[in-house]
Amino acid sequence: MKAQKMDRPNEGIVCSVDTCYYYMQGDRCTASQIHVSPRGSTTSEQTDCDTFYYKKDNS
Ligand code: SF4
């Protein structure tokens, strides 16, 4: 499921993945919602944002 890209940041999300389609300057995320997985993770390193969508040009 692809999230809607909003014209404002999703309050409460700080993200530094500047190659993502949803990334906004200032380490903000404009996705209407995000999905983080997988179940059963025991460390933060094991978790990933599944909503991430690679954007080559973030200008
Ligand atoms: S969708 Fe995920 S990876 Fe992309 S900016 Fe939002 S939180 Fe970051």
C-alpha cells in the first residue's frame, strides 16, 4: 500500500533518509502514514520503514 504524500510533515516523525520520496528538508516525513517492520525485532537495527520509496532526485 502506497502512502499519500502530503504537503506538510507528518508530526512526530523524524527521519534522516534523504533519498526517500517522502523525505522533507529538516528530517521530516510527508507520508500520510508509515509502516515499520518486521515483527519480532529485538533491536532498532532490525527495523525498517517499509513505506520508504527510493527517489533518485530529491531536489
Ligand atoms: S516514508 Fe519512511 S523512510 Fe521515507 S521519509 Fe518517511 S519515515 Fe523516512
